[in-house]
Amino acid sequence: MAAEEHAQTPGEYIIHHLTHFGTGKPKGLVDFSIINFDSVVFSALIMWMPVCGPLPELRYSLGAQMPYLFLQSIIPTVPAGSVTWRDIVVLRLSAAPE
């Protein structure tokens, strides 16, 4: 009965579990100013598991590791390129007189 009286909403549950191992307490359900170290470390472990994981059956073959690492470097390049070149392309085109 005590658990039913103090049941958390899904948003409260997520905020409670995202406050551990972070740079601060989130102001809401989505707050990109907070870095959650446990999420960063876990995602890095998952990303590197096919290349140098402890279980050989989860590792890719040497021929598959090279394209995997190449694609892992391409995926963040697309948003990084748009952020890098936005001053030239986006802002100048949006400020151009009509």
C-alpha cells in the first residue's frame, strides 16, 4: 500500500534515475545542458563492443571491423558539418535581401 500511495509518474521516474552520475539535476524531462556520465560510458562500451569486446563471439571479423569503424566516423560527421558550415550557408542565405 505504501508503494501505491507514493507512485511516481513516468517523468518523475526518468528524472530521478538521470540525476545519478551527472553534472547536475535536470530542469525537466529533456535538458541537454546536463551530461550523464553513465549514459556516455555505456554507449561507448556498446559502440566498441564489436571491435575490442571481451567476448570473441560478439566481435566482428577483421574485414568487417574496418567498415564498421569507418561508418562510426561518418555518422557524426553529417551533423558536425552542418554546424561548422552554417555561418556560410544558412546564415548568409537567410540574411540575403529578397
